[in-house]
Amino acid sequence: LGFHVVAGQDLSSADLAGLTEVETFTGATLPVAADGDMITVGGGQAEVVVPDIRTANATVHLIDGVMLPPS
């Protein structure tokens, strides 16, 4: 699960679209790419399908797959 979390940052989809990578909770680097309204993460492993869900302590972005950390 830690590979799906960016700790210490509250990133909106607009923030993500302006980045090329983020550091996950596990310390791994996760590539981020934006093409128009489409944002992919993990080198294309998953696409953000529901962005910007606000919770009490974070912004959640639902993705369409499970990303696997590098071996």
C-alpha cells in the first residue's frame, strides 16, 4: 500500500500534472505523466480515473489498476 501513497504532500490533480515524478511512502520514485486531462502514474501502470477526492487529511486520486513496486 505504501507504494500508492505520497506522504507529507497534499497534491491536487493540477499539481500532479505539473510533475514528472513523486516519492512514495516507501521511498520509491514513481513516474507521473500528463497528456491533456489524462494523468498516468507508475510509468503507465495506472491512470487517474477520479481525481481530487478531498478527505480530512489528504487528497485521494482513484486509479484504474494496482501498481507494483520495482523488484
